Amino acid sequence: MCCIVMAFMVLGPRLGGAFWWLLSPARWDQAFGSFVWPLLGLAIVPWTTMMYVVVESHGMSGIDWFWMGIAFLGDLSSYAGSIQNREKAPGYPYKLQS
């Protein structure tokens, strides 16, 4: 059960972003202009990429940078959580230095 939840947490924002890109390609083209950047963005920082599509449609202004920062912190926290839990994985040979 834990593996299913983890798979949804990892793949969820990426699949959601890809589905949104298929449903509204004009909005993504307006934000990026190329398919390379959103593809890399969804692979590496999916929450930040999707937030950029939301806020870029009317131009980036003051509060938009706040929302971009929140999305980036969400991406960072997902990576930090995976690093912290590695020692709990069975068969993982390395322990984190504390």
C-alpha cells in the first residue's frame, strides 16, 4: 500500500501536468513557446512548471513571484522527503551522516 501512495505522490503532479498540457496546449505554448522547457520542467520541477503556466498568462508581477516560490518549495520538499527516507528502505546500503 505504501508503494502505491508513493507512486501517486511522485507521478501525480507529472501526470496531472501532462494531462493539462494535452487539454490546453495553447496556454502552454503561450507560456513557453517550445515543447522542450515544459517537458524538462514537468520531469524535474512539476509544481513550479504548472504554477508558471498559471501566472505567466498575464505577465509576472509582484505576488506571482510569491506563488512561484511556494511551488518551488513544494518541489524542493518532495526531493528532501525522499532523501530523508532512504535509510528506511530495505536493502539500502548507505546511512545518512547526522
